[in-house]
Amino acid sequence: MYADDRIRIGMKENGENVYIEPSMCCRHGLIAGATGSGKTITLKVLAESFSDMGVPVFLADVKGDLAGMCMPGQETDDMKERIERFSLTEAGFDFHGYPSVFWDIYGKKGIPLRTTISEMGPDLLATVLGLNDLQTALLNIVYKIADDQGLLLVDTKDLKAMLNYVSDNNKKFEDDYGKIAPVSIAAIVREVVALEMKGAEQFFGETAINIRDFFSTGPEGRGVINILDSSSLINDPTLYSMFMMYLLSELFETLPEVGDQAKPKFVFFFDEAHLLFNGASKDLLTKIEQVVKLIRSKGVGVYFATQNPSDIPDGVMNQLGNKIEHALHAYTPAEQKKVRAAAEGLRENPEFNTYETLMSLGTGEAVVSFLAPDGVPSLAQKVAILPPQSQMGEITESVRDSEIKSSLLYSKYAQSYDPDSAYEFLKRKGVEEEEAKEAARIAEAEQKEALKAQQAAEKEEQRALQKAEREEQRAKEKGGRAMKSAAKSVGNSVAGTVGREVGKSVGSSFGKFGKTLGGNMGASIGRGIIGTLFGGR
């Protein structure tokens, strides 16, 4: 709880209160402990304290038992005993709910929480996809081409369409952007499809979250507690880590440098942090370490909650100045080694054995070490953690639904929409190109048909001309023959007539001569001979 301008986290066995300095809260922190040891209660107490300080909080609710922060706690017999033991009444402890906004990537148990491919950025997306250096460089080129052509990358179908477009037109882009290997592009597409199968389609889209909407306060100036329902999201560590890394990166890129502050501007809690690191690539771990290291200069505190401190990589653990470690169980030599390492990570207190204390802590007890105002870690101390002021456990669906729909952000983010982006543009472009190609094919076919028809007409005209010429020639030839025949006929007729007349005349003369010689017989013979010779009969 927030008291005396500090965060009161617990009480030592001697009744001395233990505090965390608000100015040191941006140095990040760790909440560790076995299942049932009290990590969730500690997380709630810290989140409530930050809210009471006016600091907005974002936390992942893996089991659903953090949702009760929107409701006031209940005064049970156990709570009465704890309030009395910690003397909380005098400190101003009272049961009340906290201003809360419920979020859910899947949109079922909270306001849908989305971002776009463009806002995710190529480097972080490449890290999440596990791309190699060449593929990462190509992904950056695809983003650059999309920017240069004014194409929005909103969701995964936009990204796939853009990847395929660049691959299909790689020769066109090589002069300006360098060699583009279609094989490498195809490998990226496969990784994007694999990410879609894990639920990324619901995470990428519009309306994208404006990170500044997390920075709000509620009644009485309390910071809003943004609760991400992760009961389903936690089943896919890839999507969970991608989302958490996106939020951290977005906070880092959005917020200005502020240096050391009297209190944080924002506090971020990673529950079940081992899921963020288990199986993470070297590049992802480097990215997380870099962001955690630098983001405190933006006034953001990051707290990791996990079952064992060994779940946190050394590079990240070195950045965690405030540590709260609940009971750690060890039943094998390997587990005992991890507990010893956790004990050695705390500043040794000569009053007790840290290793043995960690192994024997009861529920709600922890060994803690916080940074002093001068930045030096305090000695390890065994404390009993204070109870929360809000409801412990889950809430009913009706309460959740009421909280979701009463938020001012519900109307802004509840409905998704699919804007005119790269996918739609390239689809239209493809259709237009196909229509243009089809029109060109039709025009070419029509041109060929017209040419063919023209050639056929010309051939027909040529044949007609040739036929006319032949007919004219035949007519001329026929006319010539007719004239010759007519001339011949006329000649024959004239010759015959003349011959007959001459024959008759000569024959008559010979006949008269023959008759003179031999009477009528001689005359007949003489006429026949003369007639034959001159065409007569």
C-alpha cells in the first residue's frame, strides 16, 4: 500500500515496516516464487500502490485472479487478523476497487487490443519470426518499398500480398533496392503463415491501440490499471512474447527521455515471465535486454513475475534492482543449485541464512531486497507481505462485461475494420493488369481477325479481277474467232456463189459445146465437171 510517500510492501518479524522508494521503482524488479507461495498477492499489492501514487499500470492476468482489482476486497476473518497484525487501520487501509480497463487480444474478455504490421516494425517482427540476417534485410526492403509506394501494411494479408508482389517483380526493384531472392521471400511468407496459425490475425488490424490511452487516471487521481486477459494468450508463448515486446518497444519509442523521476510514469508487469524467455532466440533475448536496460530513462518500470529467478536471463536479471522472492522449492541437486544462485543474487544479511530461509518461507512471506535512495541494494530481509485492498480472486462475467462496456475506450476499439491497404490495392492492381492483358489479347485477336478478313477480301478482289480479265480475254478470243468464222463464212458464201455462177456459166458453155459434140449426155457431163471445179452442184 502507498503510505508515507512510499510503497509499504511488508513487515519484518520485529514489526518494522519495509518500503520501496518510488524514485527507485524505475530500476525494475523481480517477483519470484513457487506456485501458491503468494506471488499474485504481491503483484496486486504493488499494482495497487502504483495506482494510489497516480501511476498507470499494465499487467497480464494469466489465471484470471487479477481481475478482482476492479472490486473492493471483503472483510473476512483472515483479513481482519492480517489488518490487525500489520496495524493497517492506522495506516489508512480500506477496501476499495481500482479504476481498471480490461483488454483481450481475442476480444472475448476485454476490449480488443490490436496493432498494425507497420507499427510493429520490420526489426521486431523479424525477431519474433526468427528470421536470419538476409531475411531480416529483405523484410526491411519490403517495408521500404511499401512506404515508397504509399501502401499501408495493416494486417498479415497485407504483408503476404506485399511479399509476393515484391517477389513476382523482383527484377523491377533490383536497380533501386538490390538483389531480391524469391526463395528467401517465400521463407518469410511461410513464417508469417505460421504466426497467423497462432492467432496473429486477430492481433494485427485496425483500430490499432494508441499507447497513450494506457496513461490515464481515474477517480481520486488513481492510475488506471490496464489488465490484459492472458488466459488464452498464454497458451501460445510466441504470440504472448511478441505482444509484450511490442508494448515495451512502443513505450520506448513513444515516450520522451525524462531521466530520474520522483516516481515512475508507467509500470509494466510480466507475469509468467519464463514463457517470454523459454525458447527465445538469441536476437529476441538481446532485444529484451536492450529495451529493459534503456526504457527506465523513459520513466517506465518493468517487473517480471516467475517461478524461479533462474528463468530470467543474466543480462536481464542484472537490470532488476528490486527483488521479492517467495518460497523456492528444491527437491533435486539441480533445483538446489538454482536456489543457491537465487540466494547469492541477494545482498547477504548476517542475521539469517538466505538459502535456508528461501527454502522454508510460508505462504505470503518473502525475502526482499530493494534499492536505497542512493541506488545501493539493501540487505536481504525476511518480511510478511501486506494484503491487497481490492478483491482477491476472479470476478463474475456480468461484472466483467459491465466494466468492459463502461470504459470510454470501448467505443474506440470495440469494432475492427479493414481499411483500403496493400492487399486491396495490389488485388485491384492485379485485376486491372489482368483486365488490361485480356483487353490487349482481345484487341490483338480482333486485329488479327481484321487483318485476316482484309487479306481474304484482297484475295477475293484479286480473284475477281483475275476472273474478269480471263473472261475479258476469253471474250476477246471468242470475238476474234467469231470474226474469223464470219469472214470465212462470208468468203465461203461469196466463193460458192461466184463459183456456182461461174460454173453454171462455164458448164452451160461446155454443155452447149458437148451438146454440139455429143448431145444431151455430153452436156450433163460437161456441167458436172465444171460445177465441181468452181463450187457448183
